[in-house]
Amino acid sequence: MIDVLYFAWVRERIGLPREQVETTAATVAELVEELRAREERYALAFSDLTALRVAVDQDLTDFDASLKGAREVAFFPPMTGG
């Protein structure tokens, strides 16, 4: 079981700020594929991975990052300065 957090427009599209997910995914990319397959709102939220950033256990990482031992994955849009 892993905690998945959604921020900004990702949360708006999915309709949840966080959820616990039972997964067999070995990487973030595999987790995204599992989520996309759930229903349309997930497919929409994860349709363009170039518009997303990911953190595993609060460390920024890439979609090919391992989930081994991870407790939390967070998805959010890139931060903009200003």
C-alpha cells in the first residue's frame, strides 16, 4: 500500500487530494499506467507526463524511479517562479 498525493490541477482532475493505492508497480511510470487504467479522470490527469513532476517520499525524482520501499508518491505541475 502506498500513499498517492495529488496537487493543483492534478487534484482537480482526479477529484481527490490523496488516496492509498494497492500496487504491484516497481516504478513511478508503472504506477502511472495502473492509475491511467482505472478510469477516465486518471487518464486525463496523466495524459501528458511532460506537464507533471513527481516526488517519492518527498524527494523530487523521475518517472523511472523505483518504488521499492516507498511510502508516498506525489504528483504536481512544475513550479513556476515569479
